[in-house]
Amino acid sequence: MKTNIHPDWYPEAKVTCACGNTFTTGSTIPEIRADICSNCHPLFTGQAKLVDTLGQVERFQKRTEVSRQKQTQRQEIISRRTAKVERRKTERPTLKDLLMQARKQSAS
């Protein structure tokens, strides 16, 4: 093993969680700050908890809300278009309808 290339080992490194829990472990860093530990992790506590350090949950919720709004707008646009097509069909007869009327008139 080469000398003076390995980091220092701290057998009593202090780990501090965001919930306030502290414990000691071995590490190459003397103090460690953690977001989640076994006291506050949902797997161990059985409680659902959102951990959002960078605002990712809010951004996701914002995107889903925007997509819902756009989806309802699209549905309204589609319903308006179909209504417009139906109105045109009733207002103006198609070529097929005109030919059928001409046949009826020529037959009678």
C-alpha cells in the first residue's frame, strides 16, 4: 500500500440529519449532513413524506396543472370544430345530397 495517498479516516464521524437526529459512523469526512435518516425515512416510519430539496415537486405539480388546463382547452377547441362542421353540414347540402335531390326531381 502506498503511503500518503489515502484520505484520513475518522472513526467517530458525526452524521446530522435534517430532522435533528444525530449518530456516529466511520467516514473520510469528519461531519456529514443528511436529508433523510432511518428516523424520518418513509420506509421505516410508514408515513408518506415529500422530500424536496430543489423545488422539483412544485415544478412537477405546476407542469401537471398546466397540462390539464391545456388538455381542457384542446377539448373545447375540438368540440367547437365538430359543432362548426355539423352546422355547415346542415346549412349547406353536400354534392351527394344535391345529386339525390336532382334524381328525385327528375324521377317525379
